[in-house]
Amino acid sequence: MNRFLVMAAALLLAAAPLWATSAKDSLTLASSRRMDATVRAVLPMQFGASTVINSDAPVTPLYRNFLFSIEPFGVRWSSRGLPFDANVGTRLSFLNFGKDHAYYVGVPVRATLRFARRGRIYASAAGEYLIHGTMHNMPWRCSVESGISYGGYGIFASYGITPHFTTATGPGNTLSFGLIIGL
């Protein structure tokens, strides 16, 4: 039953950007002549595979490990004359490695280069705090990520700078990759 509820929630969240296109999803803040600032209600959602590297712990098959994250809101600064954006948001993440799982809340900071009207290339860094986890997860997590999207759909890759585990099996940095929606 729990897997069914998780899959149902994931499908509803995956469809959220489709509904957001028909409604106003941002609030414009005070702007200058060169810069616009908006508070966005729908920001990127990521889901994909994860693995632990640099660890002596037994590795579970890649198809059993996953990452899911959503950024419910954030602030975006966009330049009027240049194809650059900057974002600061709030992120909720779920990492699963076989029987080991962790829930995080954090703040990603992202720089984006726009191209071809609807295309975006981005690089970001995120700091996250563990709110619930199993086994021996570190209480803090820092990661860097990058990706490319067109029309709101794309791919990403993320690398955990900080170790994932606190045990003697080695630190175990995380490497995640997959799809991003809503960027």
C-alpha cells in the first residue's frame, strides 16, 4: 500500500508543471531597468537513479536506488538584456539506497543560461539538512549539480560533495542522474 501511495504522489507531482502552464505561477517583485525578480510557485522537480561511490558498503543494484526532489517555491532573478537567470529556492528531497533512505530539506542556488527561446543550461549548489533517515546518514548534505532542458523538460546530474554515511565502510559520496521537469 505504501508503494502505491508513493507512486500516486509522484505521478501527481510529475503532472503539476502541466497544470501550472494554464495558471499564473509567479509573482513579480520590485524590478529595476535591467533585472526582474519573481517569486515562483512551481520550480523544478527531479527524479532519477542514485548510487553511492567511494564506499566499501555493499552496492545495491542501480534500479533499486533513486532520488526524488521538488522545489515548491523560490525566487528567480532574470536579466532583461542578457540570457542569464539566478534562482534561490527551497527543496524537499528523498534519497533511497535499497533499505537505506533519507529525507532532506534544503536550499539550492542555481545559475541558468537561456538559449534558443526555451532552452536552459544550469549549474547549482545545494545545502540540505537531514530531517529523517535510516542507518548512519550524515546530518548535512552538500551537492553540486548541472543539467540541460528544453521546454521545461530535461536531464540532470548531481554529485554529493559531503559523505553520505558516518560508518566505517567509507564516506560514500552520492552520484545521481535523471530527469528534471519544470526548469
